[in-house]
Amino acid sequence: MTLLPNIASSRRPWTCGATMLACLVVATLAACTTPRGDQTGSGVDYRAIVASPIRTDQDRRMDESRKPAEFLPFTQVRPGMQALDLVAGGGYTSQLLALAVGPSGKVWAQSPNPGAAIRKRLEDQPQPNFVLVARPFDDPVPPDAPKLDLITLVLNYHDISYLPVDRAKMNKRLFDALKPGGKLVIVDHAARTGTGINDGKTLHRIEESVVRSEVQAAGFALDAEGSFLRNPADPRTETSSDSKIPTDKFALRFVKPG
């Protein structure tokens, strides 16, 4: 009887060692080519954007509750993108996006009537790629904008829900404004199940399922859910602005199919 050789024991020791060394080199090179602060492999250092010296002290106080180092990767914003920030308010999110898209990109910051806070922000730190846009919610996209890569609506869908706004028209306009594959990111304070839009004006919250259904009715597909602003301890019974603990916030990323 001829015995077959023991393959495992006949391997040369240097073969396994060389394989392990090669794997170690590849892993090291991968680590070296990923910028520090880039949590997604996108080549964007989001933490450096958050640390930008042009951001205000008020911005940095808000960072604890808004978590920009998690929000920015969730949006998948990149240099060179064309983006629209709806209900820009004082410009907190708009400026972060403008820093992320860089000089080769552009951010339109929309509001029906841009206020003093966002105007002062741009006076103090002018950014050519950060443009104010006075547009109604029903038709928020500037007519001269190219097809967009990204649209954000942060903590204000609930406000639009109690205003005389045709949300179906708004969402369809956002859908049409994006490139195929473009993203719409919505973040808001979560309301209790079954309340719909009823808490919009009183508690400044909205039921997540309402946002999902209205946005998907415009043609969007849900692309991702973010848990970085969730707080299961929030009873969702207090006004979001007066809550004693961080509110439970949902983050939804939708995509235009194609």
C-alpha cells in the first residue's frame, strides 16, 4: 500500500510566513492610504472639516447634539459635489457641506427668507461656493442649478408639515432636481407612533413613517438608516427644543434610482 504524503505537514515553513507577511503589508498600506478621520474609505477627512477654524463657537456647542462627524459620512458628501441644503436656518449644516464639497463644488442654502444669522456667517467667513437662495418650500431648487448630487433637510420636515406647503410637490421637485443616484438626506425629531404630523407644531416632532411614505411616493428609494442620533430613552412627549435629554432623531438617506 502506498501512503499519500501528509500535505499539511509537508508545507515549507517559509510559505506560511511569506503569506502572513504579504497580508500584513497589504493591511499596512491600506491603513496608510486612508486619511485619518476618514471613516468610510471615501478619501474625505470629515473630522478635519468639523475642526475647521471658520466654524463658530456656537457651531461647536451644537456639535454634541448634531454629531457632524457622523452626519457627514452618512450623507456621502464628496469634493466637487453640487448640493442643496433646505431650510438652512443659521447655516450650520450648509457651511459643513460647503467645506466638504470644496472649491470645486457648490452648496445652495435655501430659505424663503434667509435671516440675519446666516448672512452674518457669510460676511464673517465668505465662501464663494456657499450661496444663499430665497426660494419657497414648494419649489426650493434655484433655476440655474445643475442636476444635484445631494439634498439635505435637517430637523425641519416637521415644520414644513404644518405650514401651507404642498409636500408632494416639494418632494417631486427634489426628486427631479437630483441626478440618477443622487441622495436626499432627512434628519428629524421622532414623534410617537400613530401621531403622524399632529406633533409638528406643538412638540416639533414628526412620525418617521410619514416621512418615509411621503418621500418614497415621490419616487425615492430608501438607501440607508442612521442610528447615530437615536436615543431610545426619549419618551417623545416633550417639545424637542425643551427636552431634558437628547431627543430621539431618525436619519434617513434616500436615493433617486437610476
